[in-house]
Amino acid sequence: MGLAKQPTQPTLPIDCSSNSPRVRLSDGRFLAYRERGVPKSKSNFRVIIVHGFGSSKEMNFEASQELLEELRIYLVMYDRAGYGESDPNPMRSLKSEASDIEELVDKLQLGPKVYVIGVSLGCYPAWSCLRRIPNRLEGIALVVPYINYKWSSLPSDLVKDDYRKGLLRWMFRVARYTPRLLHWWVTQKLFPSSTALEQNHAFYSDKDLEVLKKTPGYQLFTQKRLRKRSVFDSLRLDFMVAFGKWDFDPMDLPNPYPQKESRVHIWQGYEDKVVPVQLQRFVSQKLPWIRYHEVPDGGHLLVYDGAVCEAILRSLLLGEDPPLYIPKLDI
């Protein structure tokens, strides 16, 4: 995936006390990041990738170096607040997530507009960017974006029998009202190991399970990591912001590109067991200016598929629309 490189401009507000370069934000927090692709000064496209829940800037995004060089893409992958080598933000919110991205862009001097790719739970910062800073976006891709069942626009006939809704409601209440109990539960010895979770067909499609088998070092949440209260608190707050009550409904967002072809994309796996394809189709139909792509045999781990990652970049940056990923809505 490449190593994080030291910035070439010494005037940037970079902290090098960690293993990765970091930028200092206006509130004093540091965000760690790493770079991939071609040097920023030689790039045609500058792309920010926003990782999901329990992940980090070391996440897999299987775009080849050859592709990045061909299209002259500069990628920035950063640790969201409280993850990896970035400082926690006890005031985390939808607004702060978008603000962190905007400040990262400014501190790295990436220009007036960038492309953003959000992955899974990392799509709530991307939705917030669409709501708050659309003028800073050249384009945006939401890859397997999670659904917040508290969005008022979701039709009851689609969600009333969805077990995920009840499960998430229960998890949210436990996280909000009994955090100490939750911390004890996820660190006691009876809690399923990450290996057990990774083998569970209730969470992953067959293709996802194959990805997990072939990906050395992939893990979810280990008891050792979760015993650190700072790690647990950051994960808990991230979850609560993502699945709590929002100050806007994405279905009410206007087209940020009314004068030209939309550069907002959703990528969904048809076999995704984390985010139901029916709800994703509903979102794309409610927002017809979003370009919807569906991977026929894809699960939730689309970013581990090199062909899909290449298609995501070519579609976002060049406007290509691969026929293989045009949804067959009559399936």
C-alpha cells in the first residue's frame, strides 16, 4: 500500500513525533495521514479516503500503483479522530468530521477542491461534507455507505422487518446509557474473538469471507485493543454519532452539481449483509442525481477488490460508467 512520506514543504504545520506525518488542526488536535500514488506536485487528481469503523489510514484500498501513476492520482488516507495516530475528539460530531477533512485539505495545500471517497461508516463524514462543504468537493464516492435507521425518510415497509434496525437500536442504547457495562462485555473472555466474527456468515458474504482468508493481518476488534479505555471511548463515540440523530436527512440534500453532470457516486455490493441492497437502491432513487453502481457478487469489503477499486476511481475521476456495475433492478 506504500509508505507515508515526509512532506516536501517544511512550512506545513506537520508534527513528526509519531511514526507518520501529522497536521495540527485549529483546535490543537493532530491528524495522522499517509500518502500514495504520485507526488502531489505532479498529480492531476487529489483524493481523500475516509476509513470506516475500527479501521485506520492503513486500510486496504486495492488500487494498483500502476493505475495511480497512469491517471496521476495523489491519495491521502488519514486516521480519523481517535483512530491510529490521530488525537481523539471528545466533541466529535457530524460537523467536526467535515471540518477535519476541510482542515486537512487546507493544511496539506491540496487546492480549493478535492475528491473524497468514504468507505462504510466513513461515509457519514462524506455525507456531512456534501451537506456542509459542497463547494470544496470536486466529486465524492460513497462506498458501501451504511444506513442510519433514524433517517426519517426511510419508508417503514422497507425497515420494519429489518433485524439490523432493532439490533442497532439496542446497541445504541447500551453504548449511550451503560458504557461501563459495554466496556466490560467486550473485554471479558466470553466475548467472541475477531476470528469467530470473521467466520460468521451472518456478517459477511461468501466473497467477503474469501477476502478475509486471503488478507494477512486483517482483524476486527481485539480484546487487547479494546481494554484501552481511550480506544473504546473513541469507537463508542464514533458509533453514537453515526447512528444517532442527525441534524439533516441525506434524502433532503440538493444536487451539488446542478449545472453539470453529477460527480456523486454510491457503490454497493449486491451480496452485502451489513447494508441491505434494497435500502441503498431506495437512497439512489430518492436522489436521482447520484450515480448508483452495484457489484453483482460484491459484499461489504468492496475495497479489497482491485478491479472494483479501479472502477471506482475511473468513474469518479473520468466519468466512466462500467456496464458490469450498472444495477439490474429486476433481480
